[in-house]
Amino acid sequence: MKKLDNIQRDLLLTNLDEDGKLSCIKAFKVARLIGMKPKDMAEVTKSMNIKITNCELGVFGKINFSDLDDNIYNKLSQNFAQDKKVDCEVAWYTARDKGASLRKVGSTINNSDIKVTHCQLGCFYDEEFEEYDDK
């Protein structure tokens, strides 16, 4: 298990929301600030009884999404591993490509039959088989 020093701990705690949770997007920021790999953030936050919430791709949390974007869906479908599954990292890269935003990619995934696997923060491996409770 990863131990945080006092400075790292303070950096994490100052990025929590009003409910004492750490948003997905801030978890990436905190990982960079404290010098950890994003994939270790779920373990770190779990050890501190902090929940990561509001997945930018709509797997868990309470983000409001817009409609599916056919162009983004088609781009993601080129990367399907199997059964319309796409890695979290691939979805993030798609968001950087050709002016798509992370929110548009999340909206497309959230409003389609695409399933996300391999959370970059370590929150889940395959969301179809694992329930992530961010309550």
C-alpha cells in the first residue's frame, strides 16, 4: 500500500469536494501533484476512506451528460476490444483527438451500448462485472 507524507496528504485533502469526495478529474490532478501514478489513486483514497466520484466517462457518479455524438461513437468503435468495450485510456485519447471533449466522449459512452474497462485510476477493471459504489 502507498503511504502519503503530510504534504501529499494535504494536497489530496484540499482537492476534495464539499461531500469529502475526490472527483475523477481531480484525482488525475492530485496524482500529478503528489508524484503518484493515476492507477494508484483508488488504493490511496480507499485507504483514507475517500471515494472517487463523477467518472468523466459516466461509469459512476452524477455528471449530467448531453446526447450521443455519432462521430465519436464511430471513432470509439474502431477501438473496441470485444463486445463493444473500450479502455478508459482509449476513451480519454479519443477526447483529445480532433476537437472532441472529454464530456462529449462521456456523453456518447453514457448514452450508448459502449462499456468502459480498465479505469486509469484503478477504480474498476471491467464495469460490467464490478459495481463501483461512489455513494
